[in-house]
Amino acid sequence: MIKKIDEKRYQELLKQKEELENNRPRDIDAMRRWKHSMGKTLEELELFKK
């Protein structure tokens, strides 16, 4: 059960990362928010690698 939930979350994070990569903003303030979101996503994805 937990493995299934983990796999679902992992797939959500990969999708979110791809969306962020494809929609990188040009505005400075938007870029700060984008960088924060990308950092959080990558940080959580890193937890799955262990």
C-alpha cells in the first residue's frame, strides 16, 4: 500500500518537474517563485533516490 502511494507521488513529482522546466518564466519575481518550486520538487525527488 505504501509503495503504491510512493510511486504515485514520485510520478506526480516527475510531472511537476517537467511542467516547471517547460514553463520557465522570464520575469524576475516569477523566476524567484519558479526557483523555489523547482527546488522543493527536486529536494523531494532526491528523497526517493535513497
